[in-house]
Amino acid sequence: MSDSDSNNNMGKIIGGVIIGLAAGAALGILLAPDKGSETRKKINTGAKELADNLKDKVMEGVDSIKQKFNDHARVNQS
């Protein structure tokens, strides 16, 4: 298995975990016996956290791609 395949599989695993966590959190919030205003606050907070996590993962992916591009460019210059 190549390094590219390994990174792709890891990305799929991380994406699946994030989606699973989000779905579990959403169900837990929706099934909890809170007032509507409290539930909306929890959903809003959860959505913001999910967006922050997604942004972090995207930035990690961009950094990884930049690093691989730079490594490839250095190899081709030699």
C-alpha cells in the first residue's frame, strides 16, 4: 500500500469518526429533555465546534499537501 493510499484511508476514517460523533451528539441533544431554547443553544454550540474541527482537519490536509508538493519539487530539482 502506498503512502498516498494510507493517507486517503486515514482521511476516510477520520471523516467517518467526525460524522459519527456529530450524529451521536445531535441525537443526544434532540432526545434530551431540555427546554427548546436550551436545545437550540446546544445545537448551535455543537455546530460551531464541528465547524472548528472541520476547519482544523482541512488545514491539516492542506499543510500535508503543501509538504508533499515541496518534497516532490525538491526531489525533481536534484
